[in-house]
Amino acid sequence: MAESLNAFEMRGIVKRFPGVLANDNVNFACQVGEVHALLGENGAGKSTLMNVLAGLYRPDAGEIFISKQKVVFHSPQEAIAHGIGMVHQHFMLVPSNTVAENMVLGLNRPRFLLNLSNIEDEVTALGEQYSLSVNPRAKIWELSVGEQQRVEVLKILFRGAKVLILDEPTAVLTPQEVDVLFRTLRDMTDRGHTIVFISHKLDEVVAIADRITVLRRGKVTAADVPAEGTTKPQLAQLMVGREVLFRVNKKKAQPGSLVLQVKNLNTDNDRGLPAVQDVSLQVRAGEIVGVAGVAGNGQRELAETLTGLRTAKSGQMWLGDLLLDNHTDWLELGRQLAHIPEDRSVYGCIPDLSVAENLILKRFSRPPIAAGWSLNAKAVRQNAERLVNVYQISTPTVDTPVRMLSGGNLQKVILARETSERPQLMIAVHPTRGLDIGATEAVHKLLVEQRDAGTAILLISEDLDELLSLSDRLIVMFEGQIVGEMPAEGADIHTIGLMMAGTKVGE
Amino acid sequence: MRRLFSSYHVRIETRLDNPGWAGVLSSILGVILALIVGGFVMRAAGATDPIATYKVIFKDGFGTPSDWQAGIVALITNGDCPKGSLCFGPISDTLVKASPILLTTLACILAFRMKLWNIGADGQMFFGAWAATAVAVFVLPPTTARPVMLAAMAVAGIVAGFIYGAIPGFLKARLNINEIITTLMLNYIAYKWVEYFVVVGPWSLGDFESTGRFTAAATWPRLTEYANRIPVLSGLTAHPGIFLGIAVAILLAWIINRSRWGYEIRVIGHNPKAARYAGISLVRNIILVMGLSGAIAGLAGMNEVAALRELNGRFQRGYGFTGVIIAWLARLNPIAAILVAFLFGGLLVGTQLIQPQGIASMLQGVILFVVIGTELLFRYRIAFEKVEEIVVHQIGDTQ
């Protein structure tokens, strides 16, 4: 294969969103048959750039060339017709349909009669060819997240993609599944496919990529760097523009009294199937207990039950001496129980309300914010100005709707609201998901400060590095059960990975 | 295989910046566009000069400057309204019309703010009217003092409306039954309920299909009652009901924007999941908001029977639906609703004598249609772009 053969070339791409220059004159090209990593912090413009390539966004300026021909895409269909397909971070599958049905969705082939068994055979053959086997008759909701990802990859291969763009593909996978994915990617490049691998995880990028392009604030800071011979610290510096700590500075925990006690908890998921099974755990004041597990193994339901969003089927939960059950006034409890929700913009905030109004969500029913039947407008403003200052939330004014804030600043708003009243217990779910390195560091520092101030913290995360560096103790969940518990110090990442995949260890 | 062609592409993009004036502008544009469209419809219906028709509507709804001038002169000189002038007549009629409309509008605004689509203000108003009538005619003696009687009627209207609104609220909160369907259906039950009592049933006075004239204590005082002292007020039916509406509007504005409970309503309205996350009770608030929305509509019913001075089989339907339209025109702002309800009252009064009947309903419908349409334009932006060339490859031709 000739070195100079480009699978595609993007020249001078500019994409503006209101108030943001997401891509500032970006040049990006991939050679046929390589894995090219697009590295950058969140908000650096990686996904935007690739959405332009995949036909989802139109650039404000710039050109795309395929085989030296200028092309303009008006839809993802036109991009895929040119062999460019994208697997998005959030899968675009119809959960109640089968794999084969999802394959043909949006295709005008076959034109009249849908013969699904032909499609199923094709899917099976394609799956074998690329070692991406899935049962074509399975419904999407029956599949694990890793399998769903395979369906997404198959879907674009089925549509004839030569260039595959993968947006943060490893976020939902166990370390073992990541290994499998990486082998598949190599298989594909051997067959002449080209992979664009979007990530902000340095280890992965170094492990899988042939070449790396780094974006920072919409601009390319390093183009086409060969992965061989490049070190993580070098990449990190290119990415954030300064040196980065990879370990969180923290003292040894001083666990105090028992704050959260859970006994034999059982909870169903939205479909009425058991999600949390017979879970018992304890968190003491001044310690961080991390919960590891692949997404979808009951962590979400556990967090929702502990914070009153979901009703327990059986079992008991105690916050100190207080039994948490159907009679609990969760509004009143908000002061002692902080919750950093999994989905910031869905649960954590009211996007259309202002920063100030969002900052009183947990305390509007108590003085000084509450003044009789009304809200004390002055106190609302003072509260907001104080928290914006202390937590360094960057917002034009406290009256700005929070939907205008970046992910990191939105998370700071939530953290400010949840932590400034010195809660007894904090349930933090994926607190740094989607945040850039700078914001992640700030969140980590805050959590450790809270711990040192005596808060009991239950940390649910899918980022093993984060869990290992923040937690004092670790719990591993698999299929709703606790399958392992260990001190975080000296824990072996490989062992945890096996436990997350359901393998019993040490028995 | 390649095809080359150029064309224009239209795309619709979400606007991220949504300035406050955009809403006001879309309401005003909506009305202007509706009047233009309405003009064409009137032409099609046989009107030779729609603009002249609009002038007549305005004159009948609000009067003319010379009418107002004559009225003011008569007021100052304490004389009669000169012959041939309407003085304050049209404005008085409009205020009478605007007061039930304002109340049903406020009922809709409260529910809509929490994204509860109460389109049953009409039925809640009927029930309020029924309960107020029961108190006026059958519960309290005719000798009751006017303030006591009116207050008791208001309480009865509010309670009846509350119950009638809380029923769909309960069904929504507990069983997740769509409130649009239930409130709509409950309208017809309320119509028939009132019809049973005053047309066929126990309250009817012989063949009159009416409870008969209320005792004076159960009616709003009208301006014309003071005509012996101020002659220009002669014949004016305006009553204090409009102040009731304005007071409720101010109260509602305070509740929504300044009170703790209003904060809960706004949080639920914008993001019910975040409300649940904070521990705000959805069940309690849905029932309460639907109940209070019904209570305001029930008060509109009381206001209307106190103004009509009887409950009869011709009790006007449709104020609840007009309320839906005005709530949107006022962009769910209770204070703006005062102005819009007044203007709409004028439209209804002004179109009463226009033939064919139904011009008012037609204009209402067109206005709602256009306002919602223009709102879409403010939320999204339509961009035209010239496409220089499109290269279409056939699949399999890419290598």
C-alpha cells in the first residue's frame, strides 16, 4: 500500500456554534489502512470534526476530499455512500428491534420486500469475517453494551464503510472487551479499512494508534505524530498545554463512624428485572468507597435507590440512625445526602433555569433562601455569587441559563450545590465522565477534600484509573451482585477486570 | 457514474440564542398575520372590504376617539352622553367580556407553566358557575348582605373548580392518564350537568330554562346602578369582575416568579426528572396545580353568573378554549394576559354583529395557528444555502 494514499483529507475546516469556535481551520487526513487517533480533551472539537466528516454537521468553511475529489455531504447517507461511517458515543439503535432489523433501518435496499433471513445470513457472514459475531435475531435490548457496539460497527460495515470513525469506543467496555475490540480494529486495517479513533484516554491511544493528531480548543496542536516512541506525558502536555498529574494527591483515609449501611438490598430495573441483588455494604465517614463494574450491572439502580429515585424491593438502608424508606422526606434529606447524578443534564440541572436558580435546587425550602412562602431573592443571588466564586464556575452572570455552560462548568455547578453544605454522605456517579483533564483534576481534588472533611463517599465510576486513584476501598459489581471487595491500594487492575467480567477470582 | 447539478438546500437549525423580544415579536406578528389571513377568508365569504370590516370590529369593540372624548366631557360636566355617541359603551362591554376570559386564561397559564395541558377550563368554569348558583339561590337566604353573598359564591366556585380540576390531576399523578383527554371529556360532563339542572331538571323555572333572576345581593354591582349620580354611566354593565381577574393575575405572577412553590412548579415544568432528584413531590404538585387551575376557572364561572344575574341554558361555552389561545399569546405571562384578554374581549364584542357569525372563532383559530407557527420560526432558523455541486458516487464506485 502506497504511503501517500489518503483515505480522506479535510482542509481548513471551520465550525462555529454560538459562542464557541469548535473547529478553527483544522486540517486532518488519514492514510488508507491506518488507525489514526484523534486525541483531545472534551470540548476540544474532536467529535465536531468527525461529525463534519460523517455528514452530520456542515462546516462553515473548509473542504473535504476523497480520492482527490472534492465532496460535500448533506447527510450521513451521503457520507456512507462515500464509504465514511461513524459509531457514535451514544448508540443509535432501536432497542426493541432485532440486530438484522437495525441493519436495514434507513437503507433503501431491499426496495420492496424485506427478506430478513437473507439479511440475517449476510450479518452472520460479515460478523464471522471480522470476528464481530452477534446473533442477528437477538433484540438489541437483550445485548450487552459491548455487543451493541459490535452491532454499530457491523451496521456501518454493512453499509460499505471503508473509513470507520469510532467516538470514545472504549468508555463502556471492560479491559478484556477493550482487548477484543483492539484485535478487531487490527483485523479491519489489515483488510484495508481505515480507523479514526477518538479518545481522551492516553493509554489506549498509545496502545492502538499508528499515528496521532492532537486537538486543543479547536486547533491542531500536533499532526500525524507516529505513536511509536511517543510517551504519555508528551501527549498529555500537547493535549492540555501544561504538565498533568496522573495520581491524585491524598493522605491515608481516617475512616470514622458508620454513615451508610445497606443490608440485603434488592431493586428492579425499569423493565422489572432484578438489577441489584442482595447487596450489603457500608461506608464510613471520611472514606471513599469505589464501585467498579461494567455499565449496566446494577450500579445505576443502586445509586438511584440510595438517593430515593427508585424504590427498593426489599432490604434496608440506613443513613446514620435514620432508616431510608418510602416515608423518607428526600427534599429535607437533601442537606445531608449529596448526589452527583450519572446524567448531569437530565437529573442534575434544569437547563433552562439560571445558574442562581440551579444552585438553590437542594436548599430552596430552608432559610435563608426560603423566607416564609417566598424565596429571598437577595439570598438566592448571594448564594450564587458566593458559590460561583468559591468553586470558580466560569459563567457570564449568575442569571445565565445553565444550558449555556460547558460540561465542566455545569458539573462545578452541581458539585457546588451538593458539597457546599458539608453533607454526611455523597453518592457520586461518574463524576468526571466527559470532563477534560483540567476539570477532572478539579473534581478529584474536591472529592478528596470532602472526604477529609468527614463526608462518606460512595463513588460509582467506569473509569478504573479514577477508581483506583481516588478510592480507599473498592467494591466490584457484576450482574447486580457484589462479587469482590478489596483495599484500593495495591489492587491489581487485571484481577478487577476479571471480576467485572464475572470471573470468580481466588476461589 | 457521477452526476453534477446545483440547487438550493433548505435546512432548519435550532437557535441557541433565544432572545426575550423574540417571543413578544412572534405574538405581535402572529396577530398581524392572522388578521391578514382572516381578511382573505372574509373576502371569500363575501365581504367586499375586509379593512372596513376590521374598522367596524374595532369601533364596536373599543369605540372611537370621538366616543371617548364625548364620554370624558360628559364625565367632567356630569352630563349625559350626547346623542349619537357611544361614549364608554363599547369599552364597558369589552371589560365585561374580558373578565371571564382573563380568569380562564390565568387558569391555563398556571397549568401550562407545569406543562400540564388543562384544556378543561371550560368545564371547570361551568362547575364553578353551578356551585356559585347553588349557594346564591338555594343555600343562602335572599336577605344575605351583598359582600357575604358574593364571597360565599366565590368560595363555592373556587372549591367546585378545584375539585373538578383535581380529578384529572389525580388521574394524571397516580395513574398517568393523559390530562388532555380527561379534561376535554370532563368539559362535556360539566355542560350536561348544568343543562340537566337548568333545562330539564330541578332548577328550571317552568319553560324558561333558567334559574330566574338572582337576588340583587348575588349579582355584581354594575356601573349603571350609579347613573342617577353620574349620568354618563347609564346603561354601562361593567362590573368589578375585571379587578378580580387583575388581582388573580398579580397573585399568580408573584406565585410563579417569587414564591417557593412557584419555584417547584418551574422546576417540574422544565425538568421533572431534576425535580424528582431534588425530592420535590410530583404527585402532590400535579394534583395541586390542576386543582388550583380548576379553582381559577371555577372563579370565572362564579364571576360570570354574578354578571349575568342568572344561570340559564344559554350559559356561554368556549371561554376555556379562548383561555388556551390567550395563554399562548401572552406567552404564559400572567401580567401580559391582562392586556391580551382585554384586546380579545374587544375582538369578541366587535365581531358579535358581524355576519356571517363565527368570524370571531375563525380569527381566534387563525391567531393560535399563526402564533404557534411563528414560535417555531423563533425556535429554529431556516437557512438557505446554494449548493455548488454535488458529486454522487454509486456504491461500489468509490475505489
